[in-house]
Amino acid sequence: MDMHFLLPTISTSFIVISAVLVGIGWVLIVRGKKEAHQSMMIAGAVAALVFFIIYMSRTIFVGNTAWGGDPEMEIFYRIFLIFHIILATAAAVFGISTLVLGFKKKFATHRRWGRFTSMIWFSSALTGVIVYVLLYLLYPGGHTRPVWEVILGV
């Protein structure tokens, strides 16, 4: 197994773990277990951070994977990918904001934002898994150059 397959598999696993931890955290707060909820949400945020570090490291130093499927399907993949990127960015911004509200003990706002944020988070994780399946399992493609090579013109 090479780095072009191993790193995306590991990073995707961490975003799935993050979504599962957020789901468990949601159940815990519904049951009134505030401390356990806080611990689970922090663990979910850490898992998401690990995902992001692996993803960015791979993009910078190894490169990404190009679409390997039917060229006529690529436009649909790219539209889906853009949707996923927007969703993931929104999930990160709302996730950080919701965590900050919780740490500042602004629980009424935290509760309102949390419901919305978790739905975005779950949707982002699901679309991320779909991107992984498309790029690495169903339609494996070629590899792009690492960003550092593109920037330096190597």
C-alpha cells in the first residue's frame, strides 16, 4: 500500500471517527451528561484536526488523486467535490464557533448552533466518504504533484 492510498484512508477514517464522536456527544447531552458530552465533542474536534493535518500534509508533500473515471462523469464529480468542500469549510467554521460558545458557557446559543452544526458536520463527513470511495475505490486515478513542487516550479 503506497502513500497515495494509505494517507487518504487514514485521514478519511479520522473524519468518520470525528462524526461518530459528535453523534455520541449529541446522545450524551440529550441524556443530560454534560461532562461526558464535553469530552466527546473535544475528542471529535481532535479527530477532525488530525484529519485536517493529514489531509493538508498529503496535499502539500505528496499530492492528491486525480479523477480516474469516465471523462464524461468528471463534471458531475467536480460539482459534487465543490459542494463537499463548501460543506466541509462551513462545518469547520461552525464547529469551531460552536466549541467556543460552549467553552464560554453561552449554552443557549451553543445549543441552537450545535443542532445545526452537527447536521452540517454529519453531511460533510458523509460527502467526504463518498469522495474517498469515488477516488480511491471505484475510479482510482493518477496522482497530482505536491503543492510545494508546483509553487517552487520543481
